[in-house]
Amino acid sequence: MRKVIGIGETILDIIFENGQPERSVVGGSVLNGMVSLSRLGIPVTFISEVGDDRVGNMVCDFMSANGMKTDCIDRFEGRKSPVSLAFLDADRKAEYIFHTDYPEKRLNMPFPEIEEDDIFVFGSFYALNPLYRDRFVAFLKEAEKRRALIYYDPNFRAAHKSDRDRLRRMVSENCGYATIVRGSDEDFCNLYEKTDMNEVYSEIIRPHCTCLLTTHGAEGVNLYTDSVTAHFDSKRITPVSTIGAGDNFNAGIVYGLIKYGIARRDVPELTAEEWAKVVQCGIDLSAEVCGSYSNYISPEFAAAYRNI
């Protein structure tokens, strides 16, 4: 079976509602989707880093318990693992405060082997950080050379808006390696101050990557390729929490690509009908996660969904 390789931050999320902590969960924008994929029976390797403290032990134990390989986790010595405080507003969206204690030298471990039509998932500021950018780009080049399917989610938060002029160049470079780019309307507004996704595709993304998915919360999903432009409706739900919604949309798209046997070379030629099946997987997983405080689909949902 094709394997999925993800890279990103690993954080212990402490979720607050009405000023009080509700629960803590292992999180991280790419990690959330990797957990769901592993629960769906997909072979997953995750590249990340945590401290050698109690939180780091919790994180690694959690990943192992969910069938994820942890041999590409850098356990930096004498440092605390990252923690975030996530405050839910009335719309169940989260505002974050991050506490980190990273060393100067990071990702100090071997990267995994990647093969043709494996899927590499990356995104967020983790994919832009200059501290290890050279090594990260080297792996992107290796993934492209090996003809892996590369999936990029900029996940550009408002906290980085003040630095967006400098970061845009790296976002464009990342898009140039990607087979599929997926971003929310909020991401592109934060990055480019644009709300028209047709403009975002034609002027910004298409010169680098010809396949773009944009998500709009309750307003659904838009698809832009050289041969297809389409809209897909979201499920109508009352969310408990939207933490992990976009991450699990990504997981659903990756799962759909594997389920329907879609290789890297197939992506540019997919029809609207074929895309509809793949996008539905993204919508299903995203909606499921919004129904709980969890950052990933439940094992029970995963077991049932694998049989659909």
C-alpha cells in the first residue's frame, strides 16, 4: 500500500471554553490529519520534534498507540515540548497562544525514504521556518524526484501577517513543488489580502501549481484546475469545535486519493465526477471532527468509514 509521510509541529493543545480548560489533546496542523489517516489503516510516517520531557513521552506514546511510526521524531534534550492554549469563541473557532522551547539545531535525525506515488503532506509556518529551510527543501526536491504526490496546505495564520511579504516567496516556492495546494479563504486573505478565489488561483497559485482546493467553512469547497472548476457543498452541522477541521479535510483528500487509486500523474486529468468522490472524503472527515473536541476522527468512525 502507498504510504503517507507528513512533516509538522507536534503540540499538546489545551482547549479552553468560557475561560476554563476543557481537555488536552495531542495536536499539530499536519499531525491531526496523520492520526486520522493512521486510524483509517493508511501507513503513516510523521517527521517532527518534541522535548525529552513528560509531554514528549505522552506524544510519542500516543502516536505509537495509533499505529504511527515515531523513528523520525527528534527528541531534543533538556528542552520542554511545545504546548498551545486554544480558546474557543462563540463560533467554536480557536484563538491560540503558543509556548515553545526549541533548540537552535532542529530536525536532527534521518528523514524517511519516499517512493513514487507515496503522498507527502506539509504546511503551516513549519514549512517556512528559515532555521531548517534548506533541509526541508532538500526533502521536497527528493519527493519530487521520486515522483511522490505532494500536498501543501499553507495554513497561514493571522499571527504571521506582519511578516507575510517576506514569507510569500517561500509559499510560492512550496507551491511549485506541490501536486495539490489546499487553503482556506482565510489563509489567502491573510497572505495576499484577496477574497476572490478565482483571482487567487489564476494570479497566484496557477503559475506554480495547477490544482487548487479552497475551503470556506460552512460555505463549502471550491476546486480549480486547468480542466475543472467546481463547487462542493459542506454538510450542515452544529460544530462543537472547529479545531482540526481543515487538517482532517486534508486527511480526507489524501484518503480519497488512495482509496480511488489516484496517482500523481492522474491528478491533472481528473474529471469533476472523480473529484467529487475525493472531496466528499474530505468533507466527511472534517464534519466528523467538528462534532467533538477531538483533533482527529474517532477509531469507531474510522472503522465504519473504511467499510463504506
